[in-house]
Amino acid sequence: MLNVEVKYIASNRYLLMHLYSLQHWKLDIRYSIFITVLCLLPALGFSQLHWIKANNEFDSLPASIHVFKTTDSLNDRPFKAWCAEVRLKDKHLDFTAQTGAGSSYTPSQFYNREGKPYIVVNGGYFSFQTQQNLNVIIRKGKMEAYNIPALKSLYSDSFYYATRSAFGITKKRLADVAWLFTDTAKRWPYAFQTHPIVAKGSNPDPSFTDLRTIEQWNWWKMNTAIGGGPVLVQEGSVFITNKEEQLYAFERDDRHPRTAIGYTRNHRLVILVIQGRSPGIAEGATLDETAQILVDLGCVEAMNLDGGGSSCMLINGKETIQPADGGKERPVASVFIVSKKEPKKKK
């Protein structure tokens, strides 16, 4: 009788253990399926767009410049975008930024003023009242505009010291995106490579010491640079710092026309413009959607530029997206330019 009870208890224990294992196996399977679906959500939510090469729609372009367009729907919404991919190492090309020197011009006016370059795209933010650039601009190794150093708090007498993002290219044609603090007394900006600095204080005209940071930084020695923000892509992944940069802090999910710039691991410049504010035709994109498109295009780092009615890219003087200001180009205070490199004049 004892042996029978022992066998019965052992058998029941085995059965219970088997059922326990089976139950956990089912949970493991369900968990695995959940994790798999979770990992696929970005891909399902942001299906890759089909890009069509469009170089033949413009006058002759060098072999290192490729232009693409798409009219695929984006998340079941009408969508239009253009993308220019440019080989940074092509020494026959020049990459530069230009300001209106206190005035604003349409991209077409910049195109004519700058010797009809291959590409003209709108730059960073600016004041409609004064035409002052509100982001850093570096041209031929010299800072011609600076980031706004302090933003007044809406809730107190303190100031927010923003480190806003910029895209730059060195003399050796290496691209970079970083968060910058600029000081008119310094030749180069202070650059933070991994994340922006969040700092506050009472000084309306802060110096670098007012940031009170021990984070690692470097002098950002760029030959060409244009600022904007926020950062959209870091290390090949979506990484958006709109709140830290105090740009679209509460508007991350709004759809607008967009302009963005970045670079790939194989030294390709990527310029993206997205048409928007055209119901039923092109509804624009959110910051997250824009970032995911840039990741799909192969960007290692990328950032947002001024958008909305400012978004415009010209290829050989011809518009790509239709501007949102009633179809007319908005005068802007800065542009980024890709042009034919002129030979150095002999002294």
C-alpha cells in the first residue's frame, strides 16, 4: 500500500510538473510572440517607401548626385517627398551654407545670387521680424550666425540654455551632427556628441561656464555647417531630442512639411524634403515618421531643419516639393548649397 501511495504521489508530482512546464512553455511562446510583434511594430508602422530615381527630370547632374522621389502613402495617408543623395568625397563638388546677411530671399533668389548651384535647400530657423538667423551657420570655417544662447522661461524668471543641433562638414569632407553651445567670443562652437545638455540659470547672456556641466565636449571645427533641430537620428536609430532642444516640445506628433539633412556610413549626404498641408494630396509627416524615413535611407545621423512653409529644395533651379505657402516659395534667411567646385584662382 505504501509503495502504491508513493508511486501515486510521484506520478501526480510528475503530472503537476509536466503541466507546470507545459503552462510555462505556452507562456514562453506567448512572450516570444509578443516580443516579436513588439520588435516589428516600427516596421509595421513605418513601412519602407518606394523611391523612384528622378535625375532625368532635371538638367544634367554629376554622377555623384542622385535624386529620388516617392508618392507612396505613409501610414495610409497621401504622401510626397523628394530626396537628394550626394557623394561627400567628390572633390568636384562644394558644400556650403549662405545667409541673407540681414535679409531674406526665396530659394530661387539664392539660386540666382549664388551662381546657379546644383542644389539649394532651405536652412535653419529665423526671425520673421528681424530676419536674424537663430541657429549656427559656419561658412568657409567662420561662424556667421550663432545659436540663441538663452530662452526665457514661461513660468519663472529663469532662462533655459539650449544646446541645439547642427549639421557640419569638415575640410576633409567628413560629416557630423552635434548639439552646440555657441559663444560670440569663441571661434568654434562647443559640441556635445552623444546628447544635448539641459541647463537653466538667471543669466540672459550665458557663457559656457553657466552650463555647469562636466560632460565631455569638443571644439566643433567645421568648414561648413548649418543649424536647426531637433536631432532625429543618432547611431542609425531614431533618436529625437525635441524637448531637450525646446523645439516642437509639445508638437512631436503634428504633421507638417519637413526639411531634414543627414549622412550615411559610406559618406553620402542625404537631403530630404516632405510636402505637406495639402489635404488629399500630401499631408506631411511627424518628427518620428521623418526620422524613420531617414533611418530607412541609411542615415547614421540626421537632424531637422526649418519646415512648414519654409520647406523647399531646388535641383538645378527647379522645385521638387510644392511649397506650403500657397504654392509660393517663402523668403528664408539661410540655405544649404551643393555646387560645382570652382578651381582656385592663381595668385
